[in-house]
Amino acid sequence: MPDFTIENKYRDKNVIVGIDEAGRGPLAGPVVAGAVVFPQLKIAESLANSLDDSKKLKPKKREELYEALFASDALIGVGMASAAEIDKVNILQATFLAMRRALDNIKEKVDLALVDGNRDPGLYCPSITVIKGDGLSLSIAAASIVAKVTRDRIMTKLASQYPQYGWDKNAAYGTKEHLEALAKYGPTPEHRRNFAPVKKYISPLNEPSELNLLLEP
């Protein structure tokens, strides 16, 4: 379970933020990053005992923790990069862009960032990358939950516009249902056109019409 062991190594830094992303792998929708600061590394014991890598938590638990985080004293920032931006700069650079935007939405100057993964996103402050950090650091675990729940909510809203693809259930990952809908209806404006499973369905002949997108399968 994550704790403040990593954060405590840098207690000379006044403000430490955890940063993580959600949505690098899906075929559609934005990539979303969360940034979370626990001032003075203080957190309610019940919350500390519940936070974990968002992928290990059931959706209902993630939602509960998301609400608890926003009700706490934590400073929270969210940033995202759209499907169009992903196509323009590639998914890695778009992820870094989302992380920078999330950090910019923290309403306090940050002294150090703990970033999940092994790549430096190019933040305005010093950063330390932590492989599998969402299972080690409470700050990163909290950021992973913020990013995941935010993105899932976005995809649920988009699913109401494009119900054929099942995004409310598959979060736009390349599931059988999603791929079959892509083959039948082609990509939407929310699809990442440079991703191989989407790219092969792009042509003037199979670009979906507005009518087709609104039809039920």
C-alpha cells in the first residue's frame, strides 16, 4: 500500500505534488492527468488507508475516494490533452502536456513533483520519476484516482453522443465491442486517428456521417 515514505525523504521541500495520468492506451478521448498536494503531508487516516493505484480499485471505490479527496484539504489539479492534440504531438508528448496543465491548476507554487513512470514530463519545478509510483506514494495514488475518475466521467458523457462504441463500459479501450463498432461505423471526431486500429478505418469512403453516428447498432 502507498504511504509517505518517498515524500518524507524530501521534507525540506515545502510543497510536494504527486502526478499521474489515465488514458494513454485507449483509442478515443483525451488523456487526463491528476496532480495532488497534501499540505504538510497530512491526510485523514481513513483516506490514507484506502488510497491505492486506481487500477487496483473497483469503480465505486474510486468514485468514493475521488469525492473524499475533493472534500479534503488536498490541493488538486486536473489537466488533459484532446484526441486532436494526441494526433498532433503523439501520445507521450500529449501525456506530458496534460501533466503540465494539471500542475498549472494547482493554486500554489510547487517545490517538487513526484511523477509516476520513468520519463520526465518537463515541468516548471524539479521532478522525480517513480516507477509504479501509484502503488508507493500516497500523493501519486491520489493523483491516479483523480485522473482515472475524471477520464471515466468524460467517456461516459461522450458515450451518450456515440453510444455504438460502448465507451461508458470500455473507456474507449480496444475491446471487441469497440473494434466491431469501428469496423461498422468508422471513427468519430473523438477517435485518435494516428492509433493503428483507428487509422485503418479512415478514408473518404468510410468516414461516418452524422446520421450514422446517431443510429443505434
